Amino acid sequence: MTDRESGESYVTAADRALQETYEEPMSLAEYVDAALSQPRIAAHAAKYLVAAIEAAGTRTVIEEGEETERYRFFDDPHNDGEHAILGNTAVLNAFVDDLRSIAAGRGKDEKIIWLAGPTATGKSELKRCLINGLREFSKTDAGRRYTVEWNVAGLGESAGLTYGGEYRDDEDDWYESPVQSHPLTVFPPEVRTEIVEALNERSDDHVPITVEGRLDPFCREAYDYLEERYRRDGVRDLFSAVTDRRHLRVKNYVVDVGQGIGVLHSEDDGSPKERLVGSWMAGMVRELDSRGRKNPQAFSYDGVLSQGNGLLTIVEDAAQHADLLRKLLNVPDEGSVKLDKGIGMDVDTQMIIISNPDLEAQLNQHAERNADDPLKALKRRLDRREFDYLTNVSLEAELIRRELANETGIWRAESYEALERTIAEPVTVSVGGDDDISEIELAPHAVGAAALYSVVTRLDDDDLPAGMELVDKALLFDRGYLQHGDERTEREAFDFDEDSADGESGIPVTYTRDVIADLLYAERERHHVDLPVEDVVMPQDVLDAMAAELAEAPVFSTTERGEFESRVVQVKNQVFERQREDVLEALLHDKRVDEATVAEYVEHVYAWAADEQVENDRGEREEPDPLVMKVFETEHLGRFGSESYDGSQPSPAVREFRMEKIITALNRHAWHSRDDEFRASDVALTEIPVIDTVLGSHDWDDVRRAYEDFDPRQWEDPPSGTETARLKEQTIEKMVELFDYSAASAELTSRHVMGQVSYRWD
């Protein structure tokens, strides 16, 4: 056993991790020196939140067909992507912009950020992302977060500062601020102002640090107690005595729920004050010597604002706590909340409320009263950001796989072609439990089909250009371009309505998940009645079930059901085309044109157009060969017949094809590479659309030319010894090898494709 595999080594690694996370407590003066050296450690709540998000960096994504930068923080990188927010990047970027404005005090200080939207759009994931990300950031040197703790033991006979336990010596005599008070709030306001000015002079951040408000009531009680005792003893330098290292320490803490993050869940109950700040502990009020008044040491501080002081307050499922929202009305700009009539507490926290659409209905219940609407002031304070359903097929496919197979990794791809292969991948799902588990395959394209259909139901068809279908719009939003034959059209060429309803409604992922789960269990149950089974759920099975069960789903209106059902046909056609391409590629794989042959053709066409020579195998220069070009164009491209040539000399139509389809693409590449010496051989062949087509696709005419005795009508059970039987065996093998089909799903897919082809084979 190696040291790294021993239990002791793992304990040592854990010790090291905690040592790196926590620092030794320091004096107040040492903290100020540290802050002057690294001003970021004194950041106020909104500024710290922005810093945590920016620290994770960004990456480039395509959403709704447009390229944008996305903060990696929302990929939940510290938790291996388990609670990553898929899509909604524009909303998240706007959310960060809001935080940045609030942090800088640019007109949004009084705002409460409201994250709204239907279920299953990523709002709950945002909450978890924030918790995970802030926790892990606070463990780093750049993200250290600090508060104060007090020790008043030994200054008198009273039990002094306590949460209710008996007085004891040593470390047990230290009590941390229950609401994460900022260390600089210990200073008198005028001195604190000087410190903050000095911090901002040393900071290179354009967002200035602000530290406002008073020390929290619990800590103020300790401060006042110490000040009174030292003043009574005639001590001259009272502040130095009160904040001496024996009484006050600054310590770093790891941000988490209850310590810098407050979360009010939908099921939390209690009076508004209990939910917001906490409650009085009756027994403690009687025990503490408070001179006839309520002692803040006898308060629980377990409300959401108390827990979230110093950083973040989240009200989850805000419609369940609508009564609290008016209580929060003045908290953002006043920065204060009451424990009791005579006891106030200043707070520095960024407030976020999360809700489904039902909160909006509650807020608008008096809207017809116009200026007399009692909720108008509250609505004015809410800064709403709307989460929508995903409109990217790849993101929806990723989300479906998370829901069904618990896959949490963030998909990365160097090109959309690579991403398409991931979308098309089969998924094996374990169904059942204990000792009775079945492995069911979702065939290639099954998840992609469900994702495409879901997205198509979410797209607005009012702004479709002539000739475009919703499937085209879905593919455009995912790729950033549309490819039809040789023609590629970029997203910028399409002018969609900015106010379209894309993503506002449609099939949610929870519906898709449940439909597919039912199919998986139905496939499993077939085992128990001795039916012949394939253990495969096909794309067409998924689409049929999703459309059929719309009628029974209570979440859809009658209008939505009819509209969604009508959109499934074009999705089926698109998915069948993908299956057809797989079968053709496997069927004709041995007939594929190799890249050397394609490169030779491109070189000869380039030389022909430029009136130059090409280099042969012997390194000699010679004229481009007309026969090489003719053979490629007639046999491999299938563009022209022999009648388009005079011997080997091209007709005007062939000449136009070469100039428009080949040379134009080469010139485009030459322009992009104009700072370097350009050679035709430098061009990636797939950058020429017509060449990319011949490298990557085939049609049934190619099959006819290659296999004269092939008959698709025999495919399901071909006679032994026939060319059809040989080709079927070869095709199944290649589908398994090239596209990760199982033998069963390859059989079923090829049958499906050949069944359609056989109708028009003659």
C-alpha cells in the first residue's frame, strides 16, 4: 500500500486543507494592517459577491445562436458541475451587472433582486451555485472573510457575554459575532471613514469599498460592558483597552448557510420577525442581568437576515413568504432591521428573492387601483430578472441526461460537430432497485430527439422568415448558423423579434424526464412477462410518447396541447434524417473518398483557376490534370455527367461550379490568412462546404452506383449469401463502431430507415 492510499495520508491531507482554510485569529490592529495591504479582504457584501463570481473566470458559449461570455461560477465548478445552471447566460450576466451596480452604489442600492420564471429553469440551481461558490471562494486567500469575537471574562462577577452556557475560561470564553459583523464596524464612524478612504486609495478596483452601519447589538453589549468597566476604573485610552487582544479578536470564517448566507425556505414558519432576524429566548432574558431591559445576548439571531448579514440573503419560493416582502421594503437602502422596538441592527447583505410566476399574481392583485395600489412601493423596489426555458438543443440534451442518468459534468466541445456527436450519443439508464436492476438503452438520437422537440415547443413562430421551420430556428440557435447543402447562413443574417416569446413557455424538462422514465420502466416490465425484448428505447418511441401524453398532462392548456402536438412532425423528420445519415455512412463507409484524393482535387482546381502548376509525386511541376478533376466531379461529387465535358474539358456549368464553390471558399480562407503566405494545401478541407459535404455525407444514388444487387426491401430478413445480407452485417458493425450503437439499436434503427427507403426504391 502506498502512502497516498493509506488512511493516515488522507487524514494528513484533510489537516492540510483545513490549515489552508483557516488563519490564526489576529488583533484589530493586525487586521487593519492586513486590509491596508490587501484591501479586498474588507469588501462589503455586494462587492465580495461580484469578486467571487469574477474569480472563477469566463468561457465563450453560443446561446440563441449568438456568441457570448459566460461566468464559470455558474457552472458550479467547485462541485463538479452538479448544480450548474444550464443556459440563461444573458440573465445571469444581467444579474452580475446588477450586483456590480449595487456594489458601486450606482442607483440600485435600494433594489431587491427578484429572480422569476417557471419551474425547472435553473433558479434553484442558482441558489446552490451561490452557496457552493461562495463557500469555496471564502476558503481561498483571495476570498478570506472576517468577523470579530469577544471575551469579557474576569471583569466582574457577572457571567458576562454568553449564549446561555455557563462561564468558563480559555477558548470557551470567546464568543463570535452571531451576525458576522464586519471588523471595521468596531471603530467610531469618523475613524472608520478614514480607514475606508485609505483602503480605497490602495485598491486597484473601480468599485470602492464601503463599510457602513453600527456594530451588531450582541457585540455592542460586549463593547459597552467593557467600556463601562474600564471607564469606571479610570482608564484613559478606552478604545485601546476595550479592543485589546485579550478582549477582541478578528477571525476568518468559511461562508456557508447560517454564516454569511441566509436562506429562507418555503417550509420555514414563524412570525415575520422570527423569520427575518430571530426571536427572544425567554429563559435567557430572565437569567441575564440586564438592568430591567432586554439584553441582545438573549436573542437567537437565527432569522434569514441575521444569518445572511455580511454577504447574501435568499428568500426561496418567495410566494410562500409574500407577507415578509413588505417588511423587507426599506432594508436595502436603510440597511437596518429591528430586533425590538428599542433595539435595531444594521445589516449589510445582498437580498435575492426567488419565485415561480404565482408571486407576480399576488403582487398584481391590487394593480387596478393604480396609484392607490398598496404594493406599488414594493414592486418598485424589486429588480426582476426572468429565467426562461432553454432554447439550445445541446443544453436541453445535457439537462435531460442530468435528470435521467445523474450526469453532472459540464459539456465541453471544440466545435459544434463534436457537440452534435455528444447530443446523439446513446445513454444507458439503470432501472429498478436492490437486486432487480435492468440496464435500458436510450438509442442514439433519443435524448437529442426529446431535446429538439422540447425546444421546438418553446420557440415563437411569429417571427420566422419565409421558408424557415421551427426546427431550423432551433438548430440555428444551437449552432449559430444554418447549413443547407453547400450554403451556410450565419445567425446575423436573421432578424428575429427582440420581444419574441422564445423560452417563455413550452414543454418543461420535468415532463420530458417523466415520459422517458415511464418508457424505461415499461421496457423493463416486458422482461417479466417473457416477451422478446431489445432493451432499447428508440427516438420515435420518445417522440410518440411525449406527444401522446400531452392530453393527460394537467400543466398544459388545451391550446398548448394542440400547438405542441402539431410541431412533433417536423421534429420526427429531422431525427429520421439523422438516423438516415448514420445508416448511409455505415453502409458506404468503405466507399468513402479519402482526404488525399479530395486534397489532390482541390490543389488541381486551384492551379487550374490560377493558371499555375501542381507538384507531382516525383516533386516535379506539371499542368493540372483535367481528368483528375473530371473523375472527382462525376464519380465522387456526383454533380455532373460525362455530357458536361468535352473530353476532359469542362463546360461553362462546370467552370462556374469550380469558381463559385471551390475557389470562392479558398479565397475566403486566403483573406482570413492574409498575414501569412497562402497555399491551397493550408486549407482545412471541411472549410469548403461542398467538400465537407462529400467527405461527410452520402445519398441513396451512391448506394445504387456502388451496390447494384442491393435491395432494401429484404433488409429485415435478407436471404443468406445475398449482397443485402452482407451489407446488413457490415452496416450493423459499422454503426456500432462509428456511432456507439448497440447491436440491438443498430438493428432497429436500420430497419426503420430501410422501411422508409424501400417504399421509393424503384
